[in-house]
Amino acid sequence: MVDWSKLPEDLLCMIAVRLFSAVEFQRFRSICRSWRSSSSSADKNPFPPRPVLHLNPLVVSVTSPYGNIDQIYGLDLSAFLSRAAFFRVTLSSSSERNQSWLIKSDADLGSGKFRLLNPLSRLPLLQSWKQSIDLLEFTVSEIREAYLVQTSRKKKLAHGLNRVILVPVAGGDPRIVGIGIDGKIRYWNGVIWTRFKDQMAEFSDIIVHKGLTYALDSEGGVWWVSSSLCIFRYGPSLDEDIVTSGCFSEKSLVECCGELYIVDRILEGKFRKRKVDNYDDNGVYVVRFPQLHYAIHDDAGIEKCQVSLGKRPNTVGFKVYKMSEESGKWVEVKSMGDNVIVMATDCCFSVSPHEFYGCLQSSIYFSDDEEELKVFKLDDDSITTKTMTGISQGCFQMFDPSFR
């Protein structure tokens, strides 16, 4: 039998730098004394602490109940890139090694300690939940990263960005890319948000798939974003006859089994929108009634945008589309086979239902309210709801770990 503790130090270092996450690195170091000593020096740690990247917010927000400028948020308000991660957690002593829970965590900027979050939002879990995990008792594997921009003021979201991703750059640091509430794609150039060139559509989602960046427009068309920050049409849009008419929807790109899917989230009713078009000589919007408005600010100046008024509508269903190799068109699918889609507020991704407790096959887990969990069954178009304070149901067991 091979004695793994006597592997050469050079080989152990090669293994360590190829690990997926900081959690995997800690587990590697906990195997035995020789493995720990091979990666003890700081310069051999492949996961050094990530620096806090301070960004100027994308939005100038102005409110004026009495016709005068009351508050201006935006250019002087510090914002930063916030990272969270999704983990697969398995009880090490369990005979069901393929059954796990899905948890989400980020690092508190003040203490540097990890915090457990609601998996479908960025809300911290209740203080009654266990705030640490023994890596000898549980096997923890990172499966996904998620990013968003938050303001330093009470750690609120920096309005103006609907989606934020990190795009790999050969030989350099990843590039921060986001989609604004106006549907335009921008990247952070180190000083200011910079608009991508040749944008001929409004975009709803953007992801990195097999090392390439793809964006989805509001009509269901997929675009490829080149390394030179140009946008090119990649494939056809959804056919008009299969797009739900008379309803407002939100479209997302999701990777399942190495392929791209379009997930169309159908919402009840429609948003009411008002055009922002009343600026003073300094380019600042002046509101003549008590209402909050947004004006996008980037390298091109101040961009007029629309704002959504009223409460966000509830989700009434989903439609899922896959590219047909035969017809070269998007076709609706009623089954995703051995796949489940998780739709969080900061990213969307797929998992295998056989790896998680109670996970329903060919379903979509989502939330309309940050205090709720819901699941949509693709086969019968039904929606099941679980409140965070309610009795645990089998189909939500994957979000309810035993160590809480």
C-alpha cells in the first residue's frame, strides 16, 4: 500500500497550487504533518486573501420632495466588490457520501471571518445558526463564486448593476464586468466604469462559459464578448411565437452539462416605468415630487435611464430553452434530466439533484422575497413555497443542514 504521507515535497506543492478553493487547501493541509509542512510558507499558499477593490458606484441617485436637491448619492460614495461562494457540504461519517447540503458564505470585512448567508440572497442567516464548520467532521467543497457591488454605507447594494462577473484575462488580473439597470454592459477600468463598444441591444445577463464571455439580450439573443471588449452576435434570438406575450419576464443564461440554456422567468403583471429626462445645467436630475430616480454615470457621461416603480411582481412560472443542433434554433424543453437550476440574486447555476438532500430533479429553486425559498417543477409547472421560519419540507432539505 502506498504511504501518501511520504510523497515528495515538490509533488505536494504541485498538487496544492491546483486545488480549487481555500477550503480545499485547508483540507489538504490537515491530512498529515508532511502535507501541512509542504504548504506552510506564505509564498506557497495559492489562495492569498483577496484585496478589497474599491469602486465608484455606477449610479447618481437624486431625491427632492420639494423641488430642491435633497440628497445626492453616487460619485463620492465608496463601493466595493463583494465575493460570496457556494459550498457543497457532506457529513464525513455518513454512508451517503453523495448526499450533501448547499450553503453560501462570504467574509465579513470587519473581522475577516466567514458568515453563512441565505443561499438565494445575500442576507445573513440567523445568529442561532452555527457560524463555524469543523473540517474533520464535514467535507466542504466550493462549487461556485458569485459577485456583486456593495456600498460601504451599511453594506447595501450599489444600485445600478443587475449582474456582476469576473472575466479572466490572460497574464493579468480578472476584469470586473457588469450589466447596468439600463441594459448596457460596462467594465471597471480602475478609475471609472467604461462602456463596451458596439452595443446594439439591452442586455439582461452575462456569464463566463468555457473560458469565453457570453451576454444575453432582453429578446433572448446570445452575444459573444471578445477579449478586446467588442460584442458580436453569437446565435439567434428566441422565436417570437414561443416568447410569452402580455407578460413581463427576466431572461438568464445558465450552463447545464457544458451547454448554454436560456431560462425565462415569467412575472405576474408588468413594471411601471418612467423615463428620466429632466436634468439641470450641471447634468443632475431634479425631481419635482417625492420619488427616487437614477441616472447612470460612466466614461460616456450621464446616461438617461428608466426606473421601475412599485413592488417587484411575483414569479408565476419559468420556461427553459436549449439550442437545437438540428434546426439551429432555441426550443423549449420540459425536462432538464439530471439537472437542477439554482437562481440566486447574484448568479444562476446548475447542480445534480442526486448530490443534495431532497433536491427535486428537473426543477428550479428561486426566491421572490429574500425571506422565502421556492421551487418550480418543470414537468407540471407547479410552485412550492417554504418560508424560512416554517417547518422543513423534503424538497428544501438541501438548504437546511444538520449543523445549524
